[in-house]
Amino acid sequence: MGKLDRKMELKQAYKEVKIEGGIYVITNKQNGKKFVGSTRNFKTLNGTKFTLETGTHTNRILQEEWHQFGKDAFEIEQVETLKTSENQYVDEKKELEKLLNKWMEQLQPFGTKGYHTKKE
């Protein structure tokens, strides 16, 4: 097999890798507080870690505690994968929002239990 064949094979394999999105939870293992987030692609979680490590995460309280406790005090886990549909008309953003709302309801990550503020 030549180099060109191998390149074509790798490109095809890359195209076939399914992009999975869904809901993730960042838990502070020191105090049990949780941050619930959604993403269209779980691979972007490395970017989320990067924003926390560089001090640029949009959730200020989570960011402050990340610096205070250090990255080892936190666990990031994927809690639910968005079921992809063959139907192109399914609105991924809306579906993610529904899943996010379900997890927010379930975990109640507000006040002393999390990094979110309750919407009135």
C-alpha cells in the first residue's frame, strides 16, 4: 500500500467518525458543586478544560473555584449522549436544550449545590 492510499484511507476513516454531543457535568469533588453544560461535540471538552486552565471560562464562580482548588479537584463526565437522528430536520440545538433542562431539573445545580443561578 502506497503513502497516497494510506492518506485516502485515513481521510475516509476521519469522515466516518461520528461526532457525538450531549450533556456533561463538571463536579467539584471538594464541595460537590456541579456545572451542567451541553455541547454538540464532546471533543470540545478539551477546549472547555483549556478555558478553565487559562482563566477564561464564562462561569466566573466555577472559574474562581478551579483556580482555588486546582484542576485535580474537578471531574468532567459525559452524562448523556444526544441520540442522532437520520432525520435532518431534527433541530440539534433544541434537542440539546431539552436534555440540558432535564439534567438541570434533575441535579438542581443552584446555590450551594452548583455554579448556576436559577432563572426566575
